[in-house]
Amino acid sequence: MSLSDIPLRTLADAPTTLRELTGGKPALVVNVASRCGLTPQYTGLVELQRQYGPRGLTVIGMPCNQFAGQEPGSAEEIQQFCAATYGVDFPLLEKADVNGPGRHPLYTELTQTPDDGGEAGDVQWNFEKFLVDGEGRVAGRFRPRTTPEDPAIAAAIEKLL
């Protein structure tokens, strides 16, 4: 099964896949949290969606509560916070684990890809970013402290569009 066809659920509990969410175009998949020191990265993610969305990129957030309990809210609370505070208009998936024995199958696949330093494995913290091409292959992995505004992310997106 391709990464693009792994069953997912939206924050509104509807079944979907990356392929359905992106139309077979590139995606930037990010584990997100509402109460993290990195939460302001939502601003940059919204900007990436606005800048590159018309050219085919879809930013996709997967809320995760595994890191210091920084995403404790219900689906409704998460949606409300993201829309009201940051104007998030990109797809959000159901809250899920990205590490450990309960790791979502999407992240089982994503975390096999090394970052630019050659390190694969567990997600380090909230706001780790995976760039996936239209065929469902991981084209880049960016650790949490790499902000959405980083030129390396823009360059990697440009290569796919």
C-alpha cells in the first residue's frame, strides 16, 4: 500500500487518505499541538498553504498529545482554536500518536525517512514536518525547530511543484 492510500480520519471523523486530501499532489504533513512553545508555527504553515496551495501543495496537520500533553483538547476544541487563533484553513486529521506502540500507520511509514542529517526514527517533538510528493514518497523531513519559513522547506516544495 502506498503512503498516499493509508486510511486516515479527518478531525471531523470522516474517512480519507492523503491521496483524497491532495488529489495526488504534494503534501506537508505536520504533527501539531495547541499548547506548545512551537504552536506559533501555525502562522507559517497557514502562509505555506496560501503561497503554495494554488500550485498544488496541501498542508495537513495531525494533532498529537504525546509531547508533554500539549494537545489535550477535543476535536471541536482543536478545530476552534486553530481557526480562531491562527486562521487554519488546511486539513486537520484526527488526534493520533506519532511514536510508540500506538503510532498511527502513517507515521510508521513517515518516520522511516531520515532527516538531512541522516537520522530516521521517532518524531522528536511537535511540529516535525514531512514533505510527501504526489506519488506518496517522502521527499523531505524537517525537525520541529525548522520553521515553516525556512528556505530549505521552500526549496524542497519548489522542487515538487
